[in-house]
Amino acid sequence: MADEQGIFSIAAALSLCDKSADRRKQAALDLEGAVRTLLWGPPQGVANATEQISRYIGLLVEELLKSAFPARRKGGLMGLASTVVAMEHAQAQQHVLQLVPPVLDCFSDEDSTVRYSACEAFYNIVKVIRGGVLPHFGKIFDGLCRLYADVDLVVKDGAQCLGRLVRDVVTECRDFNYGEIVPMLATRMRVLNPSIRTLVLDWIEMLDWVPQVDMIVHLPEYLDCLFGILASDNRENHDRADTILEEIFEEIKSSAAERPARARRAISDAAKTAAQRCRAGERRPEEETMVRCRALKFLLQLLLLQKDIDSASDVISLEPEAHASSSSAGPRWAGSGLNLGRASVRRGSASGAGGVGGLKQLLPVILKGAFTCLDDKDESIRHKAHELNSALCTTAKQLDRELPVEALVDVVLGVRETSGATGRIPGAVLPLQCITWVHLLLQKSPSRVLRPQVRDQLAETALAALPHSDDKVATAALNLLARICVASDEASAPKSRLEAGSPDRLLVNSIGTVAGTETAHSPLFPSMCQRLFRLMAEDSMVLRDRGELAFRHLCRAVGSVGDQGVGAERFFGTAARAVSEEKDPRFARQLVRVLNRVLLTSPETRDLRSRLRAEAASVQPMNGTADGSEPPLPVQLLQAWLYCPVCALGLCMWLHWFGLASSITGWLAAVEIDEEVGKQLDDLIDWLESPIFTRVRLQMLEARQRPLPLRAVQRLIALRPQERALNARLEIVGTRLLLDRLDLRRGCVALAPGTQGQRSGAAPSQEARVKARTQAKGSQAAQKVPPELLATFDAIAQSHGW
């Protein structure tokens, strides 16, 4: 096996592999003594001694370490250890390439005793060579990970001793590249083995204490893995990881005063990682509860720390400005305006919004993390998420121009994409909070929110929230739509309003021009209504379940701008035009039914109804205007209502256009009434007995002076002869006519105007009778149905195939 002319005999080499522990120990001691004698004995040349030791090390590696027998491999490891122990650091340094790789290969040996011997041998090698082994640090760390994960407890204990020694050696080395350690740690931290995670935590704690290592700089590389260890079942590792997180925050906090730029960058990096950790786990979300709670707490700490840093920066920047307020270096008025001196420029540069980090960059990141937990199944997570969201709202209210509107809008819009994430419950909390944030952005920076691209995206999001099962969400979405329209109108207001001291002046001062002028000729409200109607056309459930609610809220909210009732008038005018342009006849009928119900019954349209009654008494249906302008609102509504004949009939009777109502009733009698129309007629008959049509019922009692209401009701009875309510109403009218006839016979009929001078109880004169008859004929002629309206109705009926 060995050359007898070498420094050792075959017997000495074989004794390292002996079964007896005493003989192996003695052989190792003999080997150590022989090496010492070779190095410090009779002079034979340093080169000759080094060459002999190198040859013998190669002999041990080739003949023993690569043997198939575990006993010989252990003997070879013992021989290498004895050889290194006999040498000094400088001498052993020359044999690093021969010593380190073979021993590291034995870390993965199949025999546990060989692995322990390798651990013991490498311990002796590192103890002598020290920093000379660090060029092989990557392989050394991989070997340590394998030893830490070993199933044999003895090997684990040996690995822990070796790990402590390697950490000491790394600490001693001044020129070691610590940057290459952190990626190795991050890679190994993702391994679920608790022993390997223990090794990684040992290294992180050690590096954090090394003065020449700034672990805050490498925070993005290992922070996510620290949060991952928090989900571990190993309580010790969990506590150590939590302690390290707290120490990281304290280190950032302690350095914020002296190194604010470093602190801002660290806060930015840490916030991104913590926000990602707020998401529910995909495999075992129940294990991630503790991780997400800790991430939310960490985000809140970072937010408050960033606020303190920015506040301190503002205070520091204001101090020199205060001292220089009377000097030429400060701000001063020039001929063209305000001239900013050095103090003002310094204040702008110290602001947290500039550079890396700051609240401007931090708010969207943290808000995204809070949103992912607001509707979580776990109560503790929801509580911390609401606490964080409240702090974010408070912070956002304190920002002015630095508010990152576009980034925050992107976060709000991104909520729809993550609404089905694991561990979340469908509810109203998250949509309501999103809408609350949009209101906040509108309040703080309306000019930026009302930019067409941002505004349209928010409107689409609000429309998408209408089908939500919770009424609060639908109501909030409608209020948001209304406020966007109102804000758009205010931004597009004439300049005279702004110069008069209107609040809109702030919009001009902030961007230089009136915000929203690009939509001044095409207002937002009509396009928003078109989107709303299109959504209802695509999803009939929205029209059925949310149509009346949507129309009522839009009337109320938009009506708060300008004179009372303008909102309802504006909405119904827009809706009437939309119905007239609708190409789907079925949807047009359904839409008109909902609009008609809101118009006649909703308290939000009370003022509009008063105006319609006043205008209806002075205009004629479909007569148009001489100057070619739009017809009055009652006529516009009637044109749209004709798409649903029964609704048009009800509107005509409510407006007291009884001649047109009789014509529509006659047309209905000429066509086949299907189930849908029959149900609509039944609803109209029920309305005739409600307070909505009280004035109509009162006019029916004056059948002699006003026969048209009675004629319309008689035709309606012909359509629904089984309706007892109409028959009963007709009996009441008949009773009233009988009473009038009795009064005429008794001479108690009220005199026409101009006959009051006649004596009481006398029959009216022939002149009075003729005058009353003329007035009745004039009333009938005034409500004669114009042919243009009948032609329009016939065209609509023909196009719909009625």
C-alpha cells in the first residue's frame, strides 16, 4: 500500500485502520510525531519535507479515503487530521487543496461513523489553517448543511461544534467577501428542515454582530425567508426569527437620524417583502396566520417610522430657512414672482417624497398588503389589517401634492383581480374600503383623479360593484359614481366661477388649467349613464335587483349640485335620450318600466314631478318647438315612454293628457295582449287606486265638465273587464252623474261664471248653458291628439313588431 522508503511503513498506515481504538490512537500519535520530526528534526531541506508530506497525504487519500471499506476511510481521515495537527499554519496552508476537498466529500458518506470522523478531521484542519479554508466556503457551507440535517445525533453534535468554529474563522477574516454568504443563507432558509434553519439563523445572528457587515443592505435577500421561518412548527426557530425581525426594525430605527437615506431604502425594501407576506398561503393557509399577523405588525411599524423620518426631515430643513428668513439666501419676491433660495431648495430635497423611499412610495405598497387581509377569515388578521388601514388613511389625509394618486388607484383597481384569493371571505368590507379610498383621493387631489384614464377606470370599477349581494356596497358604488360626476362638473365649471372664489379655484392653481376641460364638450354624466344602461342590458339581474336603487341614488346625489331637483331632471333627460337610441326593444321596455316606477313613486323625484305637472298644463304633446330646440321634458319623457305602451298610458293619465291616453288604450284594444302586457295593465290599475293618481280620480268625478278622463278609463275597462276596482270606480262616477242630474232638476246646479247675479234657486239661463257647453268643447279641442304623435307611435309599434 505504501512505499517502504517513505516516511511511513505499510504497518504504520494499516494501524490507522485497526479494529482496536487504542492501536488507532497510537498510530495517529506516531504519525503526528513523525511529521513533527520531519519538519523540525535533522535538517533535510524544507522543500524535501513538504514534498514528502504532500506525497503521503496523496497516499492517504488514494489508498484509504477512496477505499470501499468504512474502517479504512476512517483511518485515512484520522491520518489527515494527525498530519495537519503536527504542522503550523503556514506549513499546513501549502496543503489546503489536498486536505479540504477529500474531507468534504466524506461529509456525505453513507456510514455515519465516517461522517463523524470527517467532521472531526475537518475541525482539526480548520483549527490549524483558519482562514486558509475560506476559498472553499461554498462547499464548506453545503457540507455543514448536510451534517446539520443528519439523522445521527452524534453527527449533528459534531456539526454544531464545527459550525461554531467556522463562524469564528469567518469573523476573524477582514478581507472576506461577506456578500456571497447572504444568497447561500437565503437559499438554505427555504428548506423546511428545522436543523438547517437553525444553522442559517446562527449565521444571520453572527453576521449581524460583525462590524464590517451591513445586513440592512442585504435585507431584501433574506427577509422573506425570515417570515417563512415564522410559519415553522419549531418553536425555537420561530422565536429566534421573530427576535431577528425586531432587531432589524430597531437597527433601522436607530440609524434613521444619522442615515435617513439608508433608513428610507431599508423601509422600502422591507415593506415590499412584508406586503407580499400578507397574502394567504396556497398550501396550508392556517399555518400562515402567524406570519401574516407579524407582517401586518411589521408594516405598521415601518409606516410610523417613515412618518417620523419625514417629519424630522421637514423640521431640519425648516431650521436654516427660519434663520435665513431675513437674508438674501431665503425666498424673496422678484418681479416675476417668488424666488426660492437655498433654504427652500434644501427643504424640497429633504422631503420624504423625493429620492428612494418616503411615504409617497410606501403608501401604495403597504395599502396593497392591508387590502389582502381586510376580509380574511381569521379575526386577528382582520383586526390588524383594519388598524393598518386606518393608519394609512390618517397618513394620506396629511399629504397634499405628495399623495401618490395613480399608484393608489392601481392598488384599488387591483382588488378585483385578487378577490378570489385563498383564505378570504366574500363580503362588503373590502369593496367599501376601496370606495372610501377613492373618496379620499377625490377630496385630496381631484384634478389627478379626474384625468380621463383614471376617472374612467374608477367608474368601471364602481359599476362592477353594483351586482354585489350587499346593498351597502351597491349604495356606496352609486354614491361614488355620483360624486365623480359632480366633481367632473365642478372641474369643468366656467372660469368666472373660479375667479369668484369658488372652491374649484384650487384645481386651477394646482395644474395651471381647469381640470377636465377635455370633456367640457362631452360631459361625463351622459357617458356614465350609457355605461350603466349597457351593464343592465348585458346583465338583466342588475336592472331587476339594482335598477330602482341606482336610479334613485343618482337622482338624489346629482340633485345636490345646483338648484333643487336639477339632478332628477338631468338624469331623466339623459335616460330618455338613451331609451330613444336603444336598439334592443325588449331592454328598452324593461328600462322604461323601472324608470316610470322611480319617476312616479320615488321621493327623490318629488320636485321633478311638480315641475312636470306644471309644464304639462302649458305644453302640448309632440308639438315640438318653433326654433328647433329640444322639446320640453314631459314631451321628451313621453317619446321614450312610448317604447312601453302601458307606461306611456300611465304617464299620459298622470300628466292629464287624457286624449292621448284614450288613443293608446284604443290601440291596445286592437292588438293581442300577452302575459307581459297584461301584468303591466294590472299594475297600472292598482296604481290608479293609489295616491299617485288622486288628481285623476278627482277629475273623473267631474265627468260632465271633463269627459276625457272617463273616456280613457272606460276604454281601459274594456281591456280588463274583470277588474273590480275599475268597475267600482265607474259606479262611483255614475253615481256622481246621477247626483248632478238631480241637482239640475232641482235647480241647484252651480251657475257658470257671469251668472252669479241670478237669484238663488233659479234655473240657469239659456246663455249660461251655452257658455258652459262651449267651455267643455274648448277643453276637448285643447286636448285633441296631434297626428304627429300618432304617426310616431305607429312607427315605433311597427319597428318592434307589435
